[in-house]
Amino acid sequence: MTVIVRDVRPDDLRDAEGYARVRRAALPWMLATARQVAHDWAHAHPDARDRPLVAEVGGEIVGTAEVSLAHESPEPGSGLVNVFVHPDHTRLGAGALLLRAAEEHLARAGATTLYSWVLDEPGCRAFAERHGYRGSRSAHFLRLDLTTAELPPLQELPAGVELRTAADFAADPRPLFELDAVTTADEPGDVDAVLDDYAHWLATTWNHPLNDHALTTVAVADGRPVAFSAARTDGLGRYGSGMTGTHPAYRGRGLAKLVKNDSLHRARAAGCTEALTGNDAGNGPMLAVNRWFGYEIRATEVRHVRALG
């Protein structure tokens, strides 16, 4: 069967639906909708040199590739490529063709080092190694069944702390952008990121189709947001934690547990049945928080790196 690799057609709903379908099948622990991927394509930053790709067999999308430069990194030359093939269509060569096209694009765009997330499964890791990638850090996918989980009771608020939702900041979300920026700055990862483009953050984070302002909990102290648990929902009963972060000056006070617990209670009350999250394997404190809630590790992925040239 002939595999054809091509660029996505951003205005073709069938491409968005096929792209999201492959993502859900390959990574069922992450939210993916056609509306989401179409939004991501439409609002990709010019400096990212974003080039989403699909692999087709007989007109059916069977594989996808996320391809971009890490434009938010202060160090130039980092490329990002994540290849996903539908489990029913492996061993057709789609993954290799997608990876080759992605690497050629990133090399032309000036990338010198490529980073890719690979499922921690023998076949996936062997594929990455055959193409010159070496494993580094790892991260977990975690799941919590909200229909049966016994969530911890809502906690008493510390003195001077109040809880709000992101919806309360609709008139001026900049304080949440500033908190997101400071917590992202020391998030574990291979590639550092600096959030300094407020307009782009509004388009890609604040106004993202999956972003649920009503279920995102924010802790406020001393007149400003100091901790948050970002919520994403797909309209199908699935709730995903975008990020839980605390301002460095307010860590060690249990605020991460506080905001995430409140958000999970809101999610269940809103009818969500499944909670999903990701956790860097080296982030022990956040992993402990997730275990406290009852999350279970469902899969692990390993960051792989390859130097170009």
C-alpha cells in the first residue's frame, strides 16, 4: 500500500478530524479534537516555522507529525518533532516517511538539535534509536476515574488566601499570564521556555478551545494570583490538567494541592468522568500530589534527542 506524506490543509475540516483521530488513537491519555488542532494550526507563531504533516493510505490519514522550532526557547536551534501513527496502520513505513520530511524541514529552518517524545515501548524506542535518537528524561501519563474516585475533601483555606476561577479574570487575564510565565520558567524540561508574548499567549492559551475557564482554579494572596491549576475539557466528559503551578515565593504552603483539588471537584460537579494529566518523572513533588489524589500511571514516554549535521 502506498503511503503519501503531505502538509495538512488547514481549512479542510477532514484533515483536522483525521489528525485528531490519529492522536486520540496513538495517545488516548491526551485530549485531541478537530477544533483544537485547527486552532493550533491557525495560531502557530511565525517564528516556530510550524509545519504539521499527515501520512495517507488510500486517502485515509493514518499518521501525523507535529513539527516546529522551539521559538520560546532563549537558545536557538532546537527543533521539535513528534510522530504518531494509528495503531491499526503500523509497519507501513508511515512513521519513517513523516520523520524524514520533518527532519528535512527543521534542518532548512536552522535546527541543530531535535527533540521528540517517544512512548516507552520496545517498538517505539527501537524506531527512534534506528533513526539516531537517544533517550533522555521521561514523563508519565496519569488517569483518574472521576466516577469512582474518592477525592480528598475540600480543604480549609489558609489565612489570606482565596480561591477564584480563571473566568473571574476575563476582563484582564494579564495577571494569569504573568503567573504562567514565572512558573513555566523553571518547569522541568530539556528546552527552556520564556513566555514574553502576551498577545500570542491570549490566542494560544487563554482562548484555546480546550481551555475551560470555569474549571480552572486560581489561588489569590496579597492581591495577586499565586497558584493555579489549568483545566482543559473536550466536551466528551474528559478533563485534562493543562498545568498546575505555584509562584516561587509561595511554594511550600500546599497551594498546588489546594487549587488542583478544587478544580477536580468542580470538574466532577460539571459532569466530567475522566481526569487526565502528565507528570515529568523527575518532578517528585507534583507526582506525589497526583498520587495523593489517586491518579494512576497509565503510560510513560521518553524524550529523545538527535543532533543534526
